Amino acid sequence: ASLESIPPNQHYTNRFCEYLYELCEGSTIQEVSRKHRIPYTTLERIYYFIASKKAKERQTAIEASSQEEMVLSLDEIAVKKGHQYETVLMDAKAGSVMGMHADRQCDSALHLLSQNVLSKERVQTVILDMWEPYHKAVRALFPSASIVIDKYHVIQKVTQALDQARKEFPPLKKARYLLLKGCEKLRKDQRLRLDDILEEYPVLSIAYYLKELFRDFYRTDGYNEAKERLEEWIQLAKQSPFASFQEAANTLERWKEPILSYFLCPYTNARIEGTNHKIKNIKRRAYGYRNRERFRLRVFLECTGNTTGSQAA
């Protein structure tokens, strides 16, 4: 006798296989295998068979979605020591990963951005950092899309310039936190200590105030005012006595237009940075993946949120 819930040549019901699949999400195959006393290879086969089906269903749902205007985030994540990266594409509005691809070159970005669901009409905005290969890929496929450089990467560039300037003063080795932290986030005693440092090292105070002035730039309300303030900051940084700020000024001048696009399309890569943390946890949980395709499949299923009608782990 045969049962509809048990496929031919299989010893487990479909429902039990689904149950095992759900246990593996948020855990590891090895842990579930040990707990339920199921051979590892059997559970591995069950998990990836169901996972492949669910990934196809989810991809079909994404392509059939009625969302008209799309905002994409493109970023890289380090998956192994030795500068081994994966490029991650994310729907910034839905908060879901749309795909991953090896390395962070232009071809990887082109591969991800060539999905059927992505058209020139739908993709209106793309959020990037200042990595040229990504910009090249976006300009090739979506020439009319607005490119926004993530503001946190831009601020990071300026704070790194301040940190380089600090290193020119060896006695300030332990003052890194006070100088890089936002002034409004310091306690009263920390502010007093900071004031003493800036008074003792007046040249360094130039670098510190350039950093704070740039943070104020992102609090500007309108595009025109922001443009004036950015151009003013670039000139001040070029005139500073620190090579690190002169270099930062040249970099910001080169990327001025996509930096200013933030004031027309105020999106950031905050969601994809949070997702990158989740991706790293998936990798750590399994102590790494030998099979990179299975790693990408895991990420796709666990980081697509509830946007396709299927519940993600």
C-alpha cells in the first residue's frame, strides 16, 4: 500500500521533511541530525531538496510582484580571509536579499543586476559605496537611475582622515575615541578632556572641526544648501595641513554628484549592512561553507524577509 504523503522510495512523510527543513533554518544540519538521530547525508539531501524548491517559488514570487519603483542596494561582504568577497544585491524597500555573486568586480554586479525582475523602468535608485566597478555596472544597465552614495561610507572616509591626522601626535594614542565620537554623544567629563586636548594641540583641532563640520553637512535640509556646504568643506579640507584631509577632499570632489543625490533620494545602505551581519552569522553558525552555492541558497532563503508571502527564518 502507498500513501500520498510519502513519495516513492522515501521513508519520511512530506510533512516530516518540512518539519526537518524548518528545524535546520536558524540552526545547522549537523545539530538537527544529532538531535533527531537522522543520518547527516539523509538530512542534508532532504534540506537542500526542499530549499531548492522554496528558492524557486520565492524567486517566482519576486518576479511577479507588482512593485513599480525599485530602490536597490549593492555592497560587498568578506566571506573569507585574504580579501575574498561576495557581492550582495538587496531590495532596499523590501529589505530582502535578491542575490549574491562571487568577488566584487564589475562582472559580478552585472550578473546580479541582469535579473528578469530588474528593468530600466523599475529601477529608479541604486545605493552604492565609492567602489568604481559597481558604479560602472549600474551606469551600463540603468543609465537613467539615480546613484546615491551611502552617507555612512562618506562619513567614514572623513573620520578615517581624522584618525590619520591623530596618528601624527603619538601622545594621543588613547584619545582616538574622544576625537572620533560625535561631540553630542560624549559625557561631560569626556568633553572637558576633549577640550583640553584640542587646546593643547591647536593644529589637530583643525582636523577635529573639519570632521564635525562634515557631520553637520548631512543635517542640511535642501539640495542647493547641501551643495554649497559640501563645496565649502572641500575647499577648507584642501587648505588643511593634513594630507589625509586633502586626499579625502579630492575623493569627495570626484564623487560629489552621487553624494549630493542623497538630498534628493534620502536612502542609505543601513539595511544591507544589517543584513551583512546576518550573513556573517549564517557563515559562523556552520563554521564556513565549502560549497559556495549552498551558502548563497541559505542566505537567499533566510534573508528575504516576509516580502514574498513566505515566512523566512
